[in-house]
Amino acid sequence: MKRRIAINLILFLAVLASCAPAESTNKTPTAVVAGETVNQSPVESEATARPTIEPFRFVLPTPGAEPVSGWRPPLYPVPWAVSAYDHFYFARPIAADTVNWPLAEYRYGGVFFAPNIVHTGVDIDAADGSPILAAGPGTVVSADWGLYTEAPGNQKDPYGQAVVIKHDFGYKGQPIYTIYAHMSKIIAFQGQRVETGDVLGLVGATGATTGPHLHFEVRLGANTFYSTYNPELWMAPPQGWGVLVGRLTDEEGQLLNQYPVEVRPMPSEVPLRTVRTYAGGVVNPDPYYQENLVLSDLPAGLYKVLLNYKGKDQQFWIEIYPGQISYFTFTDEEGFQVVPPPVPTLDFLPETATAIP
């Protein structure tokens, strides 16, 4: 019996051995690293060759800097005014699908190059050669060098190549002008009738500038260097976004000049925005708000506002509402207050855009 079992076991092992595939004497191992070529021995028969599977190829991107989004929602249609005293009459002079908000360090009322030179507009970053668009309908009254010096053709003028539009409408019976400076090329011509969005020229760096950008001004009453107002109170905000406006004074009721103020969205407090109050000089506050601080393009929500006054940190919270101005004051005695501006006199009755002959 034991001999029969042993014989059967030997026969069974022999059958298994005959069924096993013969080992190739010239086999190349299968590649397991992406990029290596898989070879197969030419002496393998169809019966003994094993199919190979292409290895997964993982391409890992190289980490880079966090992207900076230039996206903004569409602008409110112009003219736009939630309050009777607002005047968001103008579209952005740089197309809305690119960066088109004022540069943080080059706002209205700032001092950048010399202690006695105050910025009378806002600078909007844009690539060299970007189209510059009319912010509203009107007539081109100047398209040349020499705007500041009032000397046409003066290529040493600090505004460089510039275009001026006198608009079809005014405010409180006064004409409104917009200024577009530092162009690399002027396309519009004097006397030309333009509509909102028409191309006036191309972004450049002519005049007193450190790089390509658009210098944009709003002038009320007269086309002069001394008649400018803060463009951030005249350009329509993006939909769902609002504008922060403040008036900050000392113990004697005098305006605080060039005072740094921090604005932080809650609850993240990121991103931090820093804005300075106006310098003294040729800047003009809005007739109604009498402000010395403006920060536009803020998504609606709760914000913390901070400043250091006389060595002490002061802070408060304010809500930004869509398409509206949120107004606050700071005084030496009362600190921060969220209050409306003083009731206007008869000189400041609510008005809409009016036709100017």
C-alpha cells in the first residue's frame, strides 16, 4: 500500500514538472521605473512570452509661488448710487477682466517722490501696451504731451502723453473731466466724441514714472491740477463689493495727515490692507463726506479697522455693504464712530448727473 502511494506521488510530481514553462536563458527584467524601455527576448516563443504592462507615469508639478488672482466681479452699471449723495459715474479705464483697481501704495492724496508733491489721482497697474478705455461718454479736449505744464508738445512734462475728456454730464452744475496719463501711444484725438469703453490709447511709462501704469484723475469744476477729487469715490465698485470712507481728526479737530490705518477682513484678518490718510495740500475732500481716507474694492462683510494714536492701539469693527459707502469718523475724544456725515446744507442737495452744455 505504501509503495503504491509513493509511486502515485512520483507520477503526480512528474506531471506537474512537464506542465511548467521552460525558463528562458536570455530574459530581460520588466521595467518598473517610468521612462525605461521594456524589452523582450527574441528567443521567447509565443507560448512562453509574457505580456508586459506599461508602467504608470506620474508627472509631479514643481511647486511654485501662490498665484495672485486678478479676478474681480463685474462692475455695477454706471451711473450707480445707493445714497443720494454718491456719484459712481465712471467705469474702470482698464478692462474689467484684468487688474483694474488702484495700486495700494499710489492712492489719491499720497506723497511718494517728494514731501511737497501730493498724488492727485490713482495709479492702476497694467501691462505695457494695454488698452486705456474712456471711463464715460464725452469729448476729448486734449490729447498730447504737456498737460501739467500747459505746454503742448512738451516731452518733459511729468504726465507724459495724456488724454483729457470733458464729460457729457456734470455734478452740482459743474463740469467733470477725467485724465489718462503716462500713455505709450495716444489713439484718440482732440475734438473726438467718445463713448464709455472706447480706446483712448495704450498704457506706457512716459513722463515722471518708474514703470508702465495708468494715472487716472477726476477733476470737478475746471480742468486744472487743483480741481481733483478722489477717483475711488467716482468709479463704480465691483458687484457685491463696497467702499470704506473715513474722516480722522486730532484733539483740535484738525485732519490727521498721512496716518497709516490697517483694515482686516473678519474673522481671518487676511489679507491685511494698509491705507494712509490724505496729505495736506492740493487734495480736495468730497463736498458731502469731507473725508481724508478712502479704501475701495472691499468684498462685503465685517472688517476690523486699527490705528496707533499717541502710542495707543485703537480699533473698531465696521460692516461693508454691497455697492455702498461705509462711513466712519475718528476723533481724539470719541475715538471711532460709525455715524453718517453731517446733514448737508442747501448747497449739497441730492443731485444726479446733469447735462453740461
